[in-house]
Amino acid sequence: MILLNDFYFIVQQVPVIGSVQARIAINKSHKILEGHFPGQPIVPGVCMMQIILEIMELNTRKRVDLVAADTIKFLSLIDPVRNPEIEVSITYYEENGQFLITANLFADTVTFFKLKATLKIV
């Protein structure tokens, strides 16, 4: 886990076979945010993607690599000052050594990120 318990922390999670719902807190003082962007910090897209991968690994207890992304949509900026906590929703199923996932990052009525992807189990 690269970002867990440093860049973000899990506040609550509800894993069920085939899905996980989690609330995470972003560390608004993290060094990554100092450079992205000075005076107006936003969560980088690569961090959004990494959060999804880490939560998948944590909940399935399997290491994964992204092999294909059918849909990646960055819909709104995550400002960790205005949105110190965000929700993570992932649904998935396993097929032929891979997970097919649909994931969202959101807060209230604002969706920040959507992903539909294939993750290889390694």
C-alpha cells in the first residue's frame, strides 16, 4: 500500500462479496498536495486511481495491476480542504484471474471520479 495511512485513511468501510463501500479521509497536509497545486491543492488523478487499487487489494486480499480501463472520467476536482472525507464505491466480479470493476469517488451529490476497468490478479 503506497498511499494508505499516509495520503489517506479509511474512516469506515463495508465490504460485501462483490462490492465495497468506504469513507476515506484525505491528509490535506500531505507533501503531494504541496506541489499539486501550490495555494490550491487538489488530489491528483493518479492518486484517485491508486486509492481504488489499494482498496481493492485490501478487501480482496489479492494484489492487482491495472491492465485495461474501459472508462476513466475525472468529473470534478477533489479539494481536500473543502472535501476532507470522500466516499469510495467499488463493485467487482472475478473472471479468469481478473477483476472487472466499476468504481466511483464522490461526496454528497458530487461525483469526482468514475472508473470501469480490468485488474489482473498477480
